[in-house]
Amino acid sequence: MPMYFYTYYSYEPFGRGYIGSRGSSVEPHLDRYFGSFTDNTFNPTEKIIISTHLSREEASQAEIKLHEFFGVDKNPHFSNKVKASTSGLCSYGMVRVNNGVKEKLVYRDNIPDGWKIGRLIDMQTYINTPNKYLNDVRRGDMFFKFKQDVESDPLVLNIPIRQLGTLYKTSHTSIQRWKKCVGRSFAICK
């Protein structure tokens, strides 16, 4: 089965856009993928194929150049929160801030008035918060199942995060946080 590698611009008509790259077994013009954006207010319905490539690496390099050219991390027209880099998304120099209601990544020298550095909620509150995608299974229960599995077999940490996300019915970003928590010590996560 052939693989297709391409960069794309997905967008809301008369709204914001998102620039990304992708590898897919579906021809680019038939692929209904709109991006890995995390902004819940962004709802793209259209997509333009910008370029096609022979490898994933070429598509990633093109994405990096497009992100740099359009300044997607600071440009309000884009829902991209950070620019792509050779090692993935680049949030170097950015910090997580909150205003008591919302949380976001910003550059350290660009913290809005009234916002403070840090997560909106602590780890204990986070892991016990119900998640609407989990059919009433609590995220905290899954975290503690993950913790038990890692304690009984540390090789669980070698499984790719997206596979762990599927296994524990959560997002790959939650798995990344859980792995960091495991690395620091479970005591702070209790």
C-alpha cells in the first residue's frame, strides 16, 4: 500500500487556519484529516493541499518552513499553538500560565497581566476530573491502573504513547503527563 506525504492548510471558512504535515495511506485530496490541533474552538471544514513529498522527513521540513514563514505560534489567524521543529513541536522558551479560568502556553517575556505561571489545577485534581470522552470512567482510575501496571512491569513505559493512550482510553498528552509523573515519583501524584 503506497504512502502519501504532504503539507496542508485546514481552515474554517471566514475563520482561522492550521498548517500541518501528514503521512497517510489515503491520497491527500481524499484524506479527511484536518490536523492535530487542540483548540476546541477551532472547527475546520475545508483543507488545501500545499505540497506533496517523497518522505515524511521532507513533509516535516516543509511544515517547519511554513510555520516559520507565517509565524503560526504568534499569528492569531492560526490555531497552531507552537511551531514545528526537527524534534517535533517547539515550545522552547514558553511557560504554562493560567488566569484562574483558562490555561495556555506563552513566551516567558509575554505573560499577560493577571496571569500566573503554572497549571490551572494540581495533579490530584486533574487525575480525578471526569472526562466527557471516557463514558463515565474516571481519568484518575485509569492513572492508578497505569501506575500499577508500571510498578509491576516497568517495560510498559517503552510502549509508544499513542498505543498507551488507546490502551488506557485517554489522550497521548495525558500519557506524557503520566510518564513524567512516574519519572518524578508517584508520591507527588497521590
